[in-house]
Amino acid sequence: MRQLILNFHLDIFEGPLDLLLYLIRRNEFDIFDIPIADITAQYLEYLKVLEQIGIDTLADYMAMAALLMEIKSKMLLPRDEEEVREGEEGEEDPRGRLVEMLLTYQTFQWAAEQLNELPQLDRDEFTRPVRKREPGEARFEDLSPYELARAYADTLSRRPSIKVEVETMDVVDKVRELSELLHRQRELLFTNLVEGKSRMEKAVYFLALLDVVVRGLALAHQERLFGDILVKSRVISGS
Amino acid sequence: MEADIRPIVEAILFASEDPVTPESLKKVFPALTLEELVRVLEDLFLEYEHAKGRGFHIRKVKGGYQFRTKPVYSQWVLKYQEAKPQKLSRAALEVLAIIAYRQPITRPEIENIRGVDSSGALKSLIEKNLVKTSGRKDVPGRPLMYVTTSRFLEVFGLNSLEDLPPLKEEEIKERAAEAGALQSLFSNDKKE
Amino acid sequence: MEADIRPIVEAILFASEDPVTPESLKKVFPALTLEELVRVLEDLFLEYEHAKGRGFHIRKVKGGYQFRTKPVYSQWVLKYQEAKPQKLSRAALEVLAIIAYRQPITRPEIENIRGVDSSGALKSLIEKNLVKTSGRKDVPGRPLMYVTTSRFLEVFGLNSLEDLPPLKEEEIKERAAEAGALQSLFSNDKKE
């Protein structure tokens, strides 16, 4: 029974901070003076159930558990009285960062509620459904043939650059790697080169291969469609 | 009771595209009779009929009631709507550009260039009368081919397709290099 | 003159899908100044604001004016249209609030505030066109930055981002200061 109640609550938590705020409210704790041992114990109870359910965001809850335990251990450390008397600034409540996180999150929870209370289109209010006009009437904004040319050029130039943009460094690296390999073994098979590599890496290797071929450093030979690609070095070794 | 539901019926009328019939209101107000609902609609109708200085009124259409702007103001409404420029989405602009420079072209070919599904953009261009179909390509599947319309020339202020701006020099070179890379791959293939 | 154009402007507003700005009316009434057009729109706005028993009114959205049904009647309209209200999940609302108040902001920054992975909520907001990317932040990894869209203003009926309910920033600072006070209290606590 208790388990069920826990499950129900866990469903509606938006993350570890939300769970902590719930525990603080339920226990009527002072957010600026959280009994850390107490709340950690309760939090870990919930964490056990979370582990059993196996939720997607478990890692985030675990990270918070670690933080709570770290704070708890710091709180247990005896303090040097001299230090306390001397440096007021130096002495920090180990809970300080947690309180800050909770306050910031609470602020945005509040902001989310405010947003939710605004009248929303298609939930609280509706506009007039305006009939679509006849084709041919449309006027278009700021359009010139040059706009069109630019769009076309952009589209074309974007095509090969998508992959390159993601791992620019890698292409350069792979080109170097490929050149060195070719220098050593004169020829190699593309499948051997990319074996066990991720899809992205395979793509980057392929780009590197194109680059090497374009520079005239190697020849690529493919027997048939979808067949393996034999890469041969064109650089005369020793020169 | 009837007085209370009047603004509700007005809101329903306001937000619906088709004429609102007394019958269709029954599902919202099951406790009211058809006669009562007719009376509410008629009251609203008469209220707008007698109101002065309003830009719209209620018309009885197809057995229902519908808000419409008054015909005397239609020229202004049209003038506003025509003056108000429409926007082409980025996707639509790209698809339009590809068709303009590569016509006639099929949808698979367009999608091959853009790398993403382009059916939505294509549909909106057809609706806007900027693009139309023109026969089918003689390849397996016989896909439809698309070309630009004369309205397209009009919108972009072009005399003919030959007036389309040439692509930038670097752009052409880049494309040539790209093609060249693939070609050399191809020719090496042949050589050995 | 202004009195005469009021029904015309009303008709235009009534027949327009998007909010009508004084600037866009300028094209229909070139002889009138922006101030005069604003006055006509404001007069209409106030008229509906003070009218009793109407099902709809004028809202100021995205710098323009738009007729919308009144929120109190939404359940009836939805019932008539047999539609479900568009609702955002709590997670999506939280992420939206963070982006709205802190834009431009990266995903790691959002997740730092919420303490939990937010990719799903972010994705749904992008799909709903409430949020979009806007360049990359100049820090290692160059993460994408997110901002709210103009659709966001439209959906939440805001004139501009400045209309967002004020975030009690000062209050947070105050509370933080309080926390500081408590910190020193804490150390005193230990001492005794």
C-alpha cells in the first residue's frame, strides 16, 4: 500500500529538486535551515523506489543523493572555533549551494504557474477561423529573385557541410590518419578502416576518403554498387 | 437562463467556421429545447441587425447562423488582406528555389537535394499557385514533375526564367569541385 | 473621419487571422497618421472591454489587436467543437518559463536550474513552435541557445516579452541575503 502511494507521488515529481521541495513542504522544514540528515534519509527512501521502477532520469536523482550525502558529511565535521571567530566570510554553510538551487528552481516553478494561468490560445480563448483565400491573391513579403538565388545556394552548400560541421576536427584528424595509413600499407579496404566505428565516424571517414582522393593522394576503386572500396596510395614512397 | 447563454452562443458562433444551427447547439445545451435555442440565435441576429456602426453582423446561411463582415466593407477588408504580405517559410523558399533552378524536377529529386521530407512545403507552394505539376518523369514509379507558374514570375518580378540571377561564382566552383570529387572517384573506378 | 473608419477597422479585425497592427492599417488608410489609427484601435478595444454580455473581446497581442472569445466561455466552445484543450505538461511549462525569462539560454543551463534532463520537454516545445534555437553560445562545446518564438507571444496572449509577469528577482536576492544571515547564525549555533 505504502509502495503504491510512493509510486503515485514519484510520477508527479519533475526531478530531484521537485522531490526535495515536496519533502520540505510536507515536513514543514525551514528551507533556510534544512535538517539535512532527516531529509537525506527520506530522500533515499524515495530513491529506493525510483530504482525499483527504473525511471529514465534516475541518474539525476542519484547525483542529488550524492550531493545530499556530501553535505551531510560536511555538517558532521567538527569546526575549528578559532576559524569561526576570525573569518566570518570564510565560514560557509555546506547547505548554501543546495538552498540556492532550491530557491532558483522554486522561482521558476512559480513562473511556470504564472504562465499556466495566462489565458492560452486554443485552451482558454479562440480566434476567428478565417477562410483561406483564393490562390493567386497572395502577396509576398520582401521577396526578390536574389532571395531565391541565395536560398538555392544555401541549400546546395549546406548539403555536404552538415556532417563536416558536426565533427570538423575529426575530418582533419581522419584525413591525417588515412594518409599515414596509406603511406605505411599502400592500400586498404574501406570496410577494414571503418570496422566497429559509429555511423557518424564512418561518414567522417568517407569524407576523409573523398578529400584524399580529391587531393590526388589516393585512388578509390569500387567493384560494384555497395561493394567494398579499395583505396590505393598514389604517393610514391620514399620521395 | 436564455439571457445567460447568449454570450456563450455568441462565443460559439464567433469561433466556428461553419454556420451554427440550433440542432448543433443541442449537444452543448441538452437541457434546452430547440425553440429556446432558436430564440437565442434570433435574438443575437436581431441585435446585430439593429446595431449601428458595427463592421460585422450575423447572416442566416444553410439553416444556421454565421458571423460575417458587412458587404459594404468588403473592399477595405480585401485591401487590407492583399496589402498584408504573406510570408514564405524557409522550407518553402528553399523548395521553390530548387524548382526554379532545376525545373522540371520530381519530389524525390528535391528531397535528395534538401535531405529532408519536402511534401508540406511543396503543398503550400502549390496552394499559393507558385508551383504546379507538369507531367511525369519517365523513370520507375513515374513521379510527378514540378515547374514554376506564371504567377511565380509575377511575384518575383521576372520576365522569364532566364532572368533568374546566376548563382555566385564561388558557389558554382564549389559545386563543380564537389561534382569533380565524385567524378574522379567514378573515373578511377573505370580505369582499373 | 475617425468615427467613420471605426466599423471598417472592426471589419478588418474581424476578418483577420493575425493580430492587426496600426502599421499594417497604414497601407489601407495612407491618409491617416499612426496616432490616429492607434486611437481607433484603442477606442474599439475599450468599447469591447466595457461591453457587457458579449462572448468575445479584443486582446492586444504581438503589438497588434485581435478578436478572441472570452476565457470564461472556453469550455462551451470546446464542447461545441468537440475539441480537447491544448495543454502543456508541467515539465514543458517549467522549461518554457525558464527560457522565457532567461533567453537566450542553453540546454545545460536549463537542466542546471531544473536539476533534471529536459530534452523531451524541450523537443515538445520546439515541435509546438513555442521555442526555437538561436545561434550557439561561445563557450566550449558551442551549445545551441534557445529563445521563445512569436508564436509563444500569440499563444499566451502577450504583447511583448515585457508583458511577462515580473519574476520576483529582488525577492530571491532578499531571500538569498536572508540565507546568508542564517549562515552566520548557523556558525554561531555551532560555536555554543
